[in-house]
Amino acid sequence: MSRQPVPGTTIFDGEQARKGYALNKMCYSFNEAENRAAFLQDEDGYCARYGLNDAQREAIRNRNVLSLIAAGGNAYYLAKFAGIFGLDMQDIGAQQTGLTKDQFKARLLAAGGS
């Protein structure tokens, strides 16, 4: 049985995992407060330390979650990045769907989610 992609959705598969390894490793580092502080002090230097490519660095600079996903980012690791700026998974979901956060939350509640 083959999996049919959802239009407009990037499937996180082995290829995406390899492409996003450096990005996801960097985001994982944000579990430590000292790493979050180092990132905020010198974002570009911190990205260079992890070997992010130009597309990933541009997406980081623009805080563009969809571009980060396209660049191999995994939503759960990206949540650690977004958390630095006070964003949560509902903010990320809103960006992914093109809705405001309130619209996204309403959609979740209507679907029986939280």
C-alpha cells in the first residue's frame, strides 16, 4: 500500500532527514539554555557552527517554518527553535496552514483536538 502525499505537504522521509540533519541537530541543541543564549547572541555564527546551508540559514533568518520544513527540518525539532521566540506547535500549525493562530485553534477544536 503506497502512501499518497497530502498536496502542499513535505513528507519527512529518509531523504528529508539526511537533508535536514545539521538543521535538526542545531535545533536539538536548544534544549540547553546556554545554547539558546549563544544563538541569540550570534545567529549566523551559531548556524555556521552546525554547518547549515544557505537555504537553511535564510529560513532561520526569516523565521519561516515552511521553508525550514522544506529544507529538511522536522517539526518537533523546529519547535525547539520556535520556542526561543515564544512560539508553540499551534503557531507552527497556523503557519503551515496559512491561518492565524486563533483560526488554527478553532479548526483543531472543531475537529475534536486540543
